[in-house]
Amino acid sequence: MIHIRKERLEELLRGRTRLAWVAGVAGIAVGFVFHAVISMPPVWLDDLQAMSTCLP
């Protein structure tokens, strides 16, 4: 069986906890930006529609 010192184990757990928090915050930020982008129609779509109605 592998024996790990208590200090080393606590250090490893602190690192993993920090990684989990960073990954969670990054996921929330990326998700917010992604949903903001997909929920807004692109501006060029309106320009394309305006140009097509002006053509003879």
C-alpha cells in the first residue's frame, strides 16, 4: 500500500481544490459568453436583408 505523508496529501488536495475552482469559474465565464453570442442575431444579417430589398 502506498503511504503518503499528511503534509503532501494536504498540499495535493489544496492544489486539486484550486484547480476545481478555477475550472468552474472558467466554465461559467465561457458559458456566459457563449450564450450571449448565440442569443443575439448577427448584425450583418440585418444589413444583408436591407440590401436584398433595395435590389431591383
